[in-house]
Amino acid sequence: MSLAATLDSMNQRASAAAAPLQSIFLAAVRIYVAWQFLKSGWLKLQDWEATQFLFEEEYKVPLLSPAWAAVLGTAGEILFPVLLIVGLFGRYAALGLSAVNVVAVVAYAHVLLGDGFEAALGQHYLWGLMLLTVLVFGPGRLSADGFFYPERSAGG
């Protein structure tokens, strides 16, 4: 057997061994990243007055009034994570949450891009990568999408 054939065979065995973990991995990614945004949205709902103040004074959301930015941002941080956790319209939920993530970075760039905030910005990059994973591979079989449309969901 040639070296290329041996390496291909080893790669196929490794892929087959990892396949059962795909659905678990995708579920863990979905739940983790959704939980980060859901906590933020819940905090905003708990003290709406403080939320409005932050959107008026601290966050610099382009193209939207502070009032609309507060409502839409909070709604996005509640709705999209719930859909993502359940895995219903998983790719759309990941896309919507990606938009929330990008707007959050843009709106708070004056702080996040400053010295000493590299870790906070890194979290947004990590969340973006996790959401991109769901966009590319789908929510997996351990999701509502996987239950209703198993042929369209990734994961073993």
C-alpha cells in the first residue's frame, strides 16, 4: 500500500471515529454561544432604564436612534439565542446573532479597540467563529431542525 493510500485510510478511520461527536459538538457550540447573548439580553430587560441610558450615552449604534437600538438589540439578544438553543431555524438564528455581535463590536468599538480590552474583543471573535460554525455546518441532528429536516442537518 502506498503512503498516500495509508494516510487516506488513516484519515477515513479518524473521520469515522469523530462522526458521532459532531452532533454533540454542534449542540454544545450552539448552547454556549446562545447563553452568552441570552444572559446579556436578560440583564437588559431586568433594568430597562439602565439599558436606555447605556444606549443613549455609551453605545454608539450607527443608523439607529438609541431607543430603537435598545429595543432591537435586546430583542435580538433574546430571540436569536432561544432559537439557537432549540436549534430551530438554526442557520438563520446564527446569522441574526452574528449581526448582533457585529453591531455590538461596532457600537462599543471606542472601548473594545482600546488598550486593555483585547480579551473582551477576543470573546466577540470567539462568538463570531462559533456562530460561523453553525452557519456553515448547520445546527446538527440534536436540534429542532435536525428532528424536522434530518437530511439538511449536519452532524452524525
